Amino acid sequence: MSEVKGEIVDESFMISAPLSASREGEKPDFAVLGDHSTKQMPRRQFLVISAAVVAGVLLSGLDGSAKSVSPEDRLIHIPLHFFDAAEAAIVMAAASRIFPADESGPGAKEAGLVVYIDRHLAGPYGSDGHRYTQPPFEEGVLELGYQGKATPAEIYREGLKGLAGFHKLPPAEQDKALTQIESSLFFSLLRQHTIDGMFCDPVHGGNVDMLGWQLLGFPGARMSNYDDVDKHFGEAFRPAAVSLGGHPRENEE
């Protein structure tokens, strides 16, 4: 268990107390902060999400569990495992330009993409735990994929250095900065991870409340439609989406 100022939940989700009326205008939709409390490990970093953005939905924990988000005025603190505060802010802003919210629905920010990428890079994938990484390192045909020495984690660390302050730029300047690096390996990874996180199963940290699946009308990991075979004659069948961890509403206490 971990403690922050406010309510104790667990290491995946910590929900702070409601904001005072005087701070209402300061409430961020998404932000990052560092916790320097002596009760926390050194330089613990958190992604802070306003409950106003995800009110009424559920977030999936690292173990596949689901936590309901109170519709009250609260901030959700999610520990970061790979990024520091500045890096998370940059990735969050960049992913939001690659897959922005528009009239058709929510985008990368609303779907919590930075959480997915953070968990992805903190695991075996980030350190190339599943790739042969012995020399020689030579250029191969495109069909063979990336053949370089640097791990995904190293590629991100280096690439983010070139985007310092990106999250503070206006949208037009952000698009210009991304255009300048769109031929780089870092951008190709970021773009792929943005797409992956937008439409992955929520148990992996992205696609909060299955927002990406709702955009597509994808029903998720439904093992059977047996109970619906004799129903819905003459009407469209639009079942509620189900993740690998089960339908989030079923896990609600």
C-alpha cells in the first residue's frame, strides 16, 4: 500500500480529496507531479488525472482489477514506473497530437495512453527482454523489422531529449515539431504505441473504459454470443464491450 495526501487506495490508483472551491480553476485535466514525501520511495512520480475527465468510468489496474472513479471533484494519482514527470508530460502531449480528440470521439489523452506506454517501457519490452540483441548489428530489409542495438527504453529516453518543452507549445508548433522527427525511429515507436494503447485491452493500461473500442464498435474479448443467438431479430446487435479482465461494471464494488 502507498499513501498520499488523501484517500489510500493502492499502488495503482490513489485518489486525492475533493478540491476546494478556491482551487477549482486550477484543476488540470491531466498533469504529472513528483512526490517527495519521506513515506514514498525517492522521487516517486505520479500521473494526475482529473476525475472530471473520466467521471463515471472505470480504470483498470496493473493486475487487471478495476477501480470506480467517483463523479465527485477529485484527482486520481497514478504512479509512473518509467517516465519522470517531464517525460510523461511530453509523451502525453505528443500522443494527443497523433490521436487527438475530435467530433468523432475522445483521443489519446482521454484514453490514458501515457499510462500504457509507461507500463510497456517499464517491462521486458522496454529492455528488449524478448529480442535477440547480440552483435553484429546490421541494416536488414524492412520486413525483418528493427535490427539496431538500442532498446525501446533507450530510444525513448534519447528521443524525448529532443522534445524538451514540447508540452508547453501551442498545437500548431507541436505539429511542426513532430513533423520534423516523423522519419525517426523514436517517432515510429511513439506512433505505433499510441495506436496500440488506444485500441489495446484495458488490462494493459490504455484504452480507459474501452473508449477506443467504443469508437470502432468493437465488442472486445467476448468468448461467446450463445445467449444472444435467439434475440435481436431485425435489429442491430450492439453488445457492451468486454475486456480480458471481464466487463468493468462487473468488477465494481
